[in-house]
Amino acid sequence: MEEMKLQVIELQKVKEKFIVMEQKYDLSKINYAEERRKNKSMIEKIKALEKDLTFDRPIEEIKKIFWTNIIDFINVIWASIQFFFEQIDLVKFALEAIWQTREELGRKPEEAVQLINFLNCKNIQ
């Protein structure tokens, strides 16, 4: 009987040690998980810093500025091109009016001379 009591006491001691070991194991798992999270965040920070060091961001900003300037320049030139086409259309219209007037005045030579003199006087002034 005495021996059984001793075994029960020893079994209780072993159980207590086991509980203590489980608690230590749980703490170590928690610590390990925390360390792992810290390491993961540090790795992400390192990657971000490495990306900054590779000049990706400055190059992107330079490209953005470069293309913005090119687009602005193209817009200015395009406005000039449109203006030139409008002027060409106006010149075509004026030439058509001149040809029509020539045809009409070709049938009336006296009026043609008067109109030419009139226009020459206006150009001189």
C-alpha cells in the first residue's frame, strides 16, 4: 500500500512536471509565432527599402514627368495643326470665291477693270 501511495505521489509529480512543460511549450509556441510575425514584417520593410534603393520610384516619377511634358507639347502642336487646317479651308473658300468672281467678271470686262482699280486703291492705303 505504501508503495502505491508513493507511486501515486510520483505520478502526481510527473503530471505537474508535464503541466509545467506544456505551459513552457505553449509559451515557446507563442514566442515563436510573435518572432515569426516580427521577422515577416521586417522582411517586408527590407523589401520596400530595397525597392527604393533600386531607383524604381524615381525612374517612375521621371517617366511620368517626361510623358506629361510630351503630351502637353503634342496638345499645343495639335492645336496649331488644327488652326492650319482651318486656314487652308478658308483659303480654299477664298479661291473659290475668286474663281467665281473671275468667271462673272470675265463676261463683264468694264466692271472687272473698275473692281481691279478699286482693290488696288484699297491695297495701297
